[in-house]
Amino acid sequence: MSAAFLKINCWDDIPPAIARLQAAGIVHRIPFLQSLYHGQIAHLEMHRHSSARLFKQWAAMARLPALALLGDDDHATPDGPDTWAVAPRVLRWARFIVVHGGAGRPEHYEHVLALTAVHRRVVMVECSSANIAAWQAAAEQWAVSARGLTMQPPAGCPHPSIKRSAMQ
């Protein structure tokens, strides 16, 4: 999913973004956007090159339960926490960290929203199953006081599971 596909610059951009996700069959992130739109959470989606300054400004302004999403399962270069300069800052900020290394399902994201309501500062890391251990280690190293949860696919079912021919 390209950044332009879900570009949200203002409040009015959220409903069309939700509609694009629904039309594309990408429904797992819809609960986050709906909760953002209804004023239930503060939400920031970060990418490998997102700045620490952006995160710091967002975290300082967040008055609602806050959910930061680190999207490291982009299928092209899921490199793990070592390629994320902002990862230490974001993980230290968290009170609860979810390492999600499986296919996205709306019920997983709804569970993360429930955790956000309770813990108020949650980081969700979307990663390939190959990088689950690296993200867990990063969370243990940088977020020593945060609690955590790992969601992973069943044994023998790696994520992502896109066939090479489908990507060509």
C-alpha cells in the first residue's frame, strides 16, 4: 500500500481513506482510523524514515489514549528495528508494546484498541514473522518498563506469504 493511497492531511480525509481501504479489501486497519475519526484515540502511523521530531511533537500533543504504529512489514524491505532510527524513542515512550508478525485481521486491531484504552501509550509493530524476535529484543532493550504481547502466525505459516510470481 503506497503512502499516497492513504494520505491523510486533515480530518475530512479519514472517511475517504476508510472507503479506499474497504474497496481494496484491506480492512484490518479500519478500526484504527474509525477510532481516530470518532475522537477515541490519538493515532500516528510511522515508517522507517519517519522523524523523531514528528513523533516527539505528536506524543507531546496527544491527550487521548495514544497508539503509534510502526509498519515494518512492507513486503519489499522488512528489515527489523535496526533500520528504524526512531525505534528506541518510540519504544521507550510506550507503556505497552504489541509485536504483530502475522496477517492483519480486524479483531487483532480491535484488541490493540482495547489495550490502548487501558494503557494509554501503546506501540504496535507490524513486522514480518522473520523479524518477530528482533522486535521483541528491541522492546526488551529499549522499553524496559513496558508490558508486551506478541501476535504471530501458526508454525509453518510465515508472514508475509506473497508468492514471488504475484509480485512480478
